[in-house]
Amino acid sequence: MRVGVLTGGGDCPGLNAVIRAAVIAGAQRHGFEFVGFRDGWKGVLEGLTTPLDTERVRPLLAVGGTVLGSSRTNPLAVEGGVERIRKTLAELGVDALLAIGGEDTLGVATALHEAGVPVVGAPKTIDNDLSATDFTFGFDTAVQTAVEACDRLHTTGASHHRLMIVEVMGRHAGWIALHTGMAAGAHVTLLPEVPVDLDEVAATVREVLERGEAPLAVVSEGAAVGDAEVTTGAPLDAFGHVQLGGAGERLERELAQRIPGLSSRVTVLGHLLRGGTPSAADRILGTRSGLSAVTAIAEGNFGTMAALRGTSVVQVPLSEATGVLKTVPAARIAETAGVRW
Ligand code: F6P
């Protein structure tokens, strides 16, 4: 059996751990051969490959990013995309695909499975917003990196009696902000899932300052801060258009209007959260995902992905993972509601 492997969408710590485990276990346990497709579905569409064998993958466990490269190419949006994929697989003698990715990549895998292409998935995203799995690898590393940054920012903030605003990734789901805020002891944590009451945020910031402490605010990039109706004071660009900035910047602007003399700084962590070596937990989850995926291929259990359920990694239908994002549930939000740290 010859297995093609690809990584799609935004990269994430732990991708190489999946590739390593799948290739080593696939070769040893099942006698599989592997070929890497470069840059996600683009590589499968265009037949762009890279060799993938045990020797190449052995040193990859702790390496960040993906050795296969990634892209956001969606073959379903390309004329004749599915047929081109079938053609590449036939030409290269690839019998099965392992697609490692998030919502978009696995959405394509689901459609290909429905079209008869033998494919299994491994879910990844630092955002942790994929349904059907409790956690995705990459998330733990992202939160750890964000918390380290917050700890550092908090000490400089304290020296200058400043509000430090830290913007983290998470366009649609606030998992990174929620966990970072909790682990870093943030006084304010804003998620896309919860409407933002700027007056309440200002009251909290004032209270922390009055106690003689430096407030820390963790803001998801997708938090609804300073939307259209609350952009008063936003700078204008050369064409007179309002420059909204990111959620962190918008929060700073809104608070400056509510708290005279407030000193604040904004740090956007952005792609810092996606880079670097994976945490131990993400190396383990990535490895378990790769092991589960090759077992699924050996058993002909196509159209499934490796999901973490409690402490077990099990194969679940790909269709369960795509279509609806896993946002932070109301029960998690209620746990801390009204508590002023
Ligand atoms: O989905 C992962 C993610 O890192 C999001 O948190 C973020 O909004 C987005 O990707 C950034 O994408 P890009 O790397 O294309 O800027």
C-alpha cells in the first residue's frame, strides 16, 4: 500500500509529530510506503511530491511547522479539482491519503471520501475549534506560548502601572483566549462567543488600578470589540477611512475614552502562537493521531479521523468534524462569569 500524506491550512505545532508517527508505524506495522504531497491540496492537484520515509521523519518529533509545507488551496473550488486529484493518485500509484488539517482541509477530505477517494484525516488547529474531538494538537503549545508572553507583559505592566492588552488568535472561537486568560490570571478576557460590555470592562480595569495592581486583558482576535457603532476616536487613513485595527487596538481606544489618563499598551501575539517546537502534550497527541490514522488505513476504515475523546484516541466519521465549529460552550463561560480576579 502506498499512502500519500498532506498538511493543509494554517500550520501548527505537532504536525511533524503526526507525520513521523504515521510513517514509522505505517512502515513497520503494515509495510506501507509513503509519499509526501507538498503544500496541502495544491500538491495533490498539481502532483507536487516529496520523499517521505522513516529516515527522513525520525528527527521530526520536536520540529515546529510542517516539513510538507501547507496552503489553503481548496480543490473543490477548482474546476475539475476532484478529477485532477484522482488522476494524480492514479499516476503516482497512491492507494490512500492521510490529510492532516482543520475545518477546510477535512471538509475537502469528507467530500473526496463521498466521491470514493480512500482518505483518512488527522485534525489540527491551534484554535481548538474542530468539532468531534475534545482537543486538537497545537492548542496546548499555543496557550503555553501565550501564557509565557502574558507573564512577561504583566511584570513590565506592573512597573509602569499600565493596562497590558494581549491579543491572541481565534477568529471564531475563544478557546485560546479563555485558557490563556485563566492560566495567566487575566482580569479581563474577551471571546468571540460573548458580547462585550465596554463599560463593565472599564469598571474592572479601574478597580484593579485602584487596588494598585496592573490590569491584564486577554482578547481574542475575533472578539466583538468596538464594532461599527463604537469606533469613535478611531484614526483615519490617508483616504479618510476609519482604521479599525485589531480587537486589542480597538479595546485600547475604547478604554482610553472611558478612563481618563489610562496608560496602556497592546501586544498582538498573532503567528507567534503557531510557531516553534510543540509542547510535550502536543507531541503525544500528534503521535497518537498518526498511529490511529495508519491503523484506520490498514483496516480500510476510510472517511474517518483520529479524535480525542476523554483520554482515548478513536476514529470518528470525518463528516462529524466539519460543518459546525466547536465554540466555547455557555457552561464554560458560566464557570467564571461575574468573578473579578
Ligand atoms: O486557524 C488558525 C489561525 O491561526 C487562526 O487563529 C488565525 O485567525 C488564522 O489561522 C491566520 O491565518 P493566516 O496564517 O492565513 O494569517
